[in-house]
Amino acid sequence: MENQRTLADGLRLGVRALVHAVVGGAALIAIATVASVLGPLLALDLYTPPVAAWWTVFTAIAVQGVPFLLLGTVVSAAIGAFVPERVFSRLLPRNQALAVPVAGAAGVVLPGCECASVPVAGSLMRRGVAPAAALAFLLSAPAINPVVLVATSIAFPGQPEMVAARLVASLAAAVVMGWLWARFGKERWLRLPGAGRPPATGLRGFASGLQHDFLHAGGFLVLGAAAAATFNIAVPRAVLDVFTGSAWLSVLLLAVLAAVLCVCSEADAFVAASLSGFSPTARLAFMVVGPMVDLKLIALQTGTFGRAFAVRFASATWVVAVASSVLVGWWLL
């Protein structure tokens, strides 16, 4: 009888947490949608079109990211509550240098964007996965999953080399960053909330993990979206046009734009395809950098792993992703 009561209580908590998360996500989307409609109207009434543009970009990023953030937090909570640690020890090689490419290649199985990968990587670390392997998964999952690759093939019809280049460059950057963390990463840089205590399991653990992760990461998603929207309206178009005449500067420009525009990985290929004035390598850099380093992702990493980690990891990842794009672009494009 006592076991049945405990199970019923846990089930109620789990259902309640899922409902709260779904309702919270729906409420955030509804607020952002209303803001996207009323914001531009108010801005036009006040004769401030830049504010209308800011609202449009901000709500587009927020509405685009919330469903994937919810997916990531559900997967993260489920991993923490229901998957035993021994599962990961069996799936990944004990040698950290070998575990990194295996984890990077495993990113192909999660059809989500970077908003989902951060909480999942945090959950993997709390379950005993080596940080280097979890970080390789974090970087590769949004960039090489089937949804992204199919979208890339549609955005670049008749150009299978662009799909192959994105796959190779993204996976290479993720694996290199995993190896770099294994070699140079410091434990004190990485803050894992809840790492010092044994994780709660079962439906009760799922409920508490889902509520904490979604509410915690959602605020940083909003901050990242606001920062990206501000950049979009603050930088004049004429400044961007200066860089299109140089092959090297165009690569750096699109790599920077990928970081600040915060386009979801499932849609960034269509944005890259529209940038017809840039070289194929520059557009490849846009698609490789975006899912690994952008403002909302940096904000999410800061909230999940701490500022000391996010600053170092994002900076190194941007350099590695650009270098990987240039090398692979020279080879395949």
C-alpha cells in the first residue's frame, strides 16, 4: 500500500511538472507572439521603426527556441531520473580520447537545436559522462542531426558537397573541442548545479529536474534573444557590405553574424543560401559556427555551467569552428 501511494505521488508530481513546463512554454510563446504583434504596432505609432524591428527579431528567436528548450529539458530530466550511470559507462569507451569522437558521432541521433543540447549535456555530466565527451555531444548534436542535414540539402539543391562539408566540418570542430577540453580544461571552470549531491531518481526526480532546468535556462534564452535583436538593429547595413569584397573578411563576417543572429540550426541553411554574394566557404562558416557559438547559446551555457566556462569555451569554439570551415571548404568546396 505504501509503495502504491509513493508511486501515485511521484506520478502526480511528474505529470504536474510536465504540465507546468508545457504551460510555461506555451505562455512564453503566447507572450512573445502578442509582443510581436503589438510591439511593431506600438513602435509605428511612436514613429520608431527600429523598435518594431527589435521586437520582430526578439520574438522570432524566443518563439523558435522555446520548443527545443522544452524538448532538451524533458530529455535532460529523463536522463537524470531514469537512466542508470552504468549505461553510459558501457556505451562510451573508458579512454577519454576515444570517448570524444564516439560522443560527437552520437550527436546525429538528437533532432534538436542548440537550445536542447545544453541541458542534455549538463545531465550527461551529472550522470558520470566525462565533460570532454559531453561537450563534444553538445556541439555536434545541433549541427549533424538528420533534420539539419536534410534542411541543408533542400536549401542547397544539387550541391551534395555542401551537405558533406557541413557534416565533416561540424563533426571535426566538435571532436577537436572535446579533445582540447580533455587536454587543457580545468575542473574549476565548470560549474554543475547539483553535481555535489546524488541525483534524485524516479518520477519525483524527473519532476524537480524538469522544473528547475526549464525555468533556469529559459531566462538566459530570453537574454540571448534580446542581445541578438539589439545587434541586428544597431549595426548599419553599409558596415556589413564592406566585407563582401574579401574572401577572408567575408568568412570572418559571416562567422560573427552566425554568432549574433541566433538562427536555429534547422533554419540557418536557408539563411546561408540566401547570402548569394558570399563565397561557399563563407556560407559554410555561417552554418558551422551558428549551432556551436551564438549569443543565446552562450547565455544558456553561462546559466548552466558558469561564466568562467562559457567565456573560455565559446571563444575557443568560435576559432576552431572557423578554422574547420576554412579547411573543409578548401577541400570540398
